[in-house]
Amino acid sequence: MKITTRIALGLALLTGLTVAVLSYQLRTVQELQSINEELSLTNLEAARVSIRLVQELEGVREFAAKSLVLEDPGYEEQWAAWESAVDQDLDRLASLDLGPLERQAFRDVALGWRRYLMEIAPLRTDQDTRPEGADLFPVLDRIEGLLTDLRVSVEEVIEANQAEVARQAEVSAQAGRQASRISWIAALGAGILGLLICILLYLSISGPLRRLTRGTREISEGRFEHRLPARGRDELSELARDFNQMAEKLDELEDMKRDFVSHVSHELKGPLAAIHETILVLLDRIPGPLNEKQAQLLTLSRQSATRLSGMISNLLEISRIEGGGMRLDGDWTDPSLVLSEVMEELSPLANEKKLTMKVEKADGWPETIMADPDRLHEVVSNLVGNAIKFSPEGGTLSVHLSGRDQLPSGLPDSYRPGFADEAPPYLLVEVEDEGPGIPPEHREGVFEKFYQVKRGVRLHGQGVGLGLSICRNVVEAHGGAIWVQKAQSGGALFRVALPRIPQSLQDTARSVHALSDNPEGPSPFQGKEAEQPPLREERATPQVESGVSISS
């Protein structure tokens, strides 16, 4: 089901529930209005008419007695007027929509009034035959009895009216309570239904969006092999399928680019090697003598050829790494020995810029680590070479070797989960220069391929941006971390943290230890039982000298 359909269905359910509740409320309001109208138009009117009837019957009784006893024509007229009023109110009651009890009581009133009229009819038609004296008392008693019965019947009408009013009020109150209860139930149901709809929509949308976000991040970081699950027929599934198709095309383009770079770089190595050797032959003056200008030009060409050869080697190296061709040949390696080799190799470049290179080794750090010595040499050579390139002439370049029994300070958060699986101690290599430094917004990007820090002008010695990318791949293959910070001098401080025995090389470490010439010596896997020198955080203070200084 499409997301738009789910949203529309959820809104339709909520709308339907709301319309149903509103319809019920309107019907209840109409019922209450009808009850109020009945109370005001029928029951209250019946109550008023019944009360008047009581008063009118009292008038009939009074003036009937006066008229019969005193035989005054005025009393006769008032007697007739009161009887006419009773007739009118009885007609009014008959026209009202009375309830069952009221209707029964009214019938008794109407029957009693007819009996009264039949009793007094002879007295009105033949006044000469009216009883006089003592014979008048039975007639008065008879009229008094009939009117008393009528009054009782009218009071019954009033009581029935009050009972009907109470019944209607109870019906109205019950309808109000029921409407309130149904409103609360509907509100609670609407809230639960709305919550369920929101949860279902959230679960159906948030999961695919998180996967899409994660996939986009993977693609942005160059991992084009990432794919998204594309089950379903909704819009996000269609988007996932389009995303996978895009990732597949990008992966194909990346493979084509990698193959192209690898093939071109490989093809360039042969001619470049021939050019390099030709320049060396010419500089050795084997074909013949050279003047000073020719020798200078050939020397510049040789340097350019060497730099170009390094770039091509980096291109080939990064292509092999990205193609999964990097293999670590683990062995117990002395980092200080690797560093000494690097410093010796790069000392001519440092001497050209009159740099002072200091090497500091803290007391108590592990003498050897399990690593690929050639790869470690490559990492240190790249870092020191970059420091030489960007150091000002006459400046100082420092390299520090130390050990850590806990995670180094300043370690980026992205590396902490991986380091949690690596056991201490850790080797920490720090290369510090006095160059222009790296702005904070570029400190992560410098480890990406072909990344250049834009400073307005191109700095001398700035390469194509592959060396640090190779360093990161090699360091991470060793289970380590590499990052850059601002040095105290204002330059760049590159830091490399490596576990002494990375998980990726533990099997190699066990094999090397098993084949060791000193099998009874302490094993690197004996943990705290192995006789390892203690680790300390502080560095030794070196004696700074011109050229290369090594202190411990």
C-alpha cells in the first residue's frame, strides 16, 4: 500500500469517527431541544391550565351556592361566567399533547364536569321548581360533592403533569449523560486511533528514511556497493529501487575509473622509468660531457620525474587498496627502527630546507608491535614527508613515539567503537611541524582522495592528495586511527594510534611467537603476566640539536 494511501486511509478513519460523533451529538441536541419544547409548550401549559381550573371550580362552587340561596341575577351571571371559563380551559387541555397519565386524569375531569352539568341542568331550565328552604341543602351538598370530585381529578392532572415533567427531565439528563459518555469514549477512541495511525505511519516511513539516509551517507563516502532493501510497492520502496540503480551505476563508473587509473598508471610507469634512467645516464655523462646549465636542467627533470613516479605509485597503490588488494604481512616490528630508516631517507630533503628534525621516544612504550613493517614505513614516510614539504625553511619538525595503556586523548568519536575491541597497550606516533596548519573544517577531508585544502594560492610541494588517503587505509587495516590536530606551534600535528597486537594480525602474532627462537620467553598474549615495561603518558624532554636528534 502506498504511503499516500495509508495517510489518506488514516485521515478518512479519523474523519469518519469525527463525523459519526458529531452526528450523534447533533441528534442528541435535537432530542434535548424537543424535550425542552415539550416541557415549555405542553407540560408547563397543562400545569397553568390545571391550576386555573382549580381556581375556576372554586368560583363555580361559590357563586352556585350564592345564586341558589339568594336568587340574585348578578350571582347567576357570575356563576355562568365561571362555568364558561371551566369549559374553555377543559377545551384547552383537550388540545394539548398530554402524556398517558395526564390524559387518563383529564378524562376523569371531563367526565366529572359532564355529571355536574347534568345535575344542575334542571335547576337552570325551570327556576320555578328550584327547591327552597330546607330542601335546598341536599342540592347544595350534591353540587359541593361534584365540584370536590372535580377538584380532586384536576389535582390528579397536576400530579400527573409533575410526574411527566420529572420523567422528561430524567430523559433529558440521561440523554445528556449518555452524550457525555459517548463523547468521552469517542474522544478516547479517536486519540488511540490517531496514535495507532501515527505509530504505523512512523514505522512505515522512519525505517526506510533511516536506511535511505544511511545509504546516502555511504554513497557520499564512496562506498558504492551499498544497497537498500526494496521490498514493497510504496513510494519509498520505489525510491529505494531508484537509489540501488543509481548506486549500481556509480559503482560501475567507479570500477571503470579505478581500472582506467590503474591501467594508465601502469602504462606510464614503463616510459617514465625509461625517461628517469635516460636522465641518470646523461647526468653520469656517459654519452658525453655536459655544461653546467644542461646539468641543472637535467637535475630539475630528474626531480620532476621522481615526483611524477611517486604520484603514479600512489595512484596504483590507492587503486589496489580500493580493489581489496592490500595484504598485510604481519611481523614483530620495531617502530623506532622504522622511524630511523625514514629519517635517514628523508634527511636530504630536510637538509635542503635547513630543517631541524627531532625524534623523541618516551620511556616504557612497547619495543615492538605486530604490524606490516613496509606498510608502517609507508605511513611514517608519508607523514614526515608532508611535514617537510609544508615546514618553513629553517623550522623544526618533531616526531614523538610513546605508548598508552588507555585510549589517547583527542581520539575522534568515529574511532572509539573500533578501539573498544582492540586491547591495550597502544603505540602513539605524532608528527608535528611549524607550517601553516590545517583549518578545522578541512581536518577530516585531508584524508580523502584528491582532497586539496584551498588557501587561495597553491603551496609549494602540495601533491594530488593521495598520500594521506593511503595512510588512513593502512592505519585502519591495522585496527588503528589517524587524525590531525593543531600543534602548539600553530602547524599541523598528525597523530597515529596503533594497537600493539591488532585483531586482524592476532593469528599472525601467535604463529610468529610459536616459531620464535626463544619459545620460553614472555608471550605477548600473556596479558599482565608478561614482563612488559610499564607505560607512561609523559614524554621525555629531548636535547634539541641541529639536524636530527633522537632522545628517549
